[in-house]
Amino acid sequence: GENVEQHPSTLSVQEGDSAVIKCTYSDSASNYFPWYKQELGKRPQLIIDIRSNVGEKKDQRIAVTLNKTAKHFSLHITETQPEDSAVYFCAASGWGKLQFGAGTQVVVTP
Amino acid sequence: EAGVAQSPRYKIIEKRQSVAFWCNPISGHATLYWYQQILGQGPKLLIQFQNNGVVDDSQLPKDRFSAERLKGVDSTLKIQPAKLEDSAVYLCASSLDTGNTDTQYFGPGTRLTVL
């Protein structure tokens, strides 16, 4: 089955700096890669996703890149703000089943 | 559009007791998922329904966990008997269809503590 690894587990950045989270996956059949943001005690919320027919997608301060050959994808947050502090999860979907990474705790300090 | 609803939000039980969780998906969503999220980990899929049929239950501990979605809308997840290691947040999610790239929308979850 699919296995998703996510790094780093924690990330501390100064407000205004960029944050990058990286994930690798094992199943070459995976073709959908969403990113979820989960604030403490709240539900995971989709922030951006990418499908395997594109290499990069951007939505305001958030971007995701996908390298299918190397089987890795990354989340980039630019101009970080305190409200970006949360746990971020990557996931990969093959055969209709989402496999999540272990999460990255992002702390943005003013 | 109303989101995925779950109840209860919190539950505390003794080990070996039984517990049930309820989920109401977004209206019109054919696919419903139950995930277990242990503290500090990502959600892990327990079971996936399309309408009222099971698509995937390969990671459901069937000796103690059961789930149903009788009319293809609401779903219940039951644990009987509970163990200490079942302490987790149980998340319900729904998507429009079972397409590989369909967005899954999560409910607020039920936090279960087993003492």
C-alpha cells in the first residue's frame, strides 16, 4: 500500500519568512496530493491540492510542487503570518484511498 | 452549504465499555469515510462507504469496531469493547463521489478517551 513520509515534524519561522514542508510517497499510481491544515482541536481543512497532470499550483501565498519521477511533493508558504501556525498534513491518493503523512507543526513567531 | 456533522464531540468511557459515534455527511455526498487520528499522527482510514456499501474496510479492527450506513446518508461507528489504545479523535469525512481526486471534507471529530 501507499506510504507517505513528511518532513520536518516541526518548523519554526519568523513572521514574513517562508516555510517549506516536504513529502515523499511510495505508490507510483498515486495521482492526487492534497494538503490539509489543522488548528488545535479543529477539523483538518483542505488548503490546496494538486493532481498528477500538473507540476505546480499556486493560490495566493501558498504553492505546491509535484515531482512524479522522484515521487515527492512540497508545500511552500510565503510571507508567513501568525495565523499560519497550525499542523499541516500532506496526503497521497491511489486507488481512491488517502494516505496521510505524520504532520508538520508550524510555529510562526512575530 | 452545511458541513459534515458529528456527535458527540467528546466521550469518556472505561475500558471494555461500548461507544457509538454518529456522522451526517454533506448533503448529496455519496462517499463517507471514518478516520482514526491518534495524538501526534495523521488521520488513518478505518472504513469507506459509497452510498450504503463498503468500499474499503481493510484497516478496521473488525473484532471490536463496526460501522454502518444503512440508508446511504448518516453513518454510525461503534467500538465494543473499547481498549485503552482506542483513545483518539474519530473523524468523519465525505466526498461527492469515489473518484480518486475528489476532495474530502472533514467533520469536527469526536474525541474519545478510554480510561
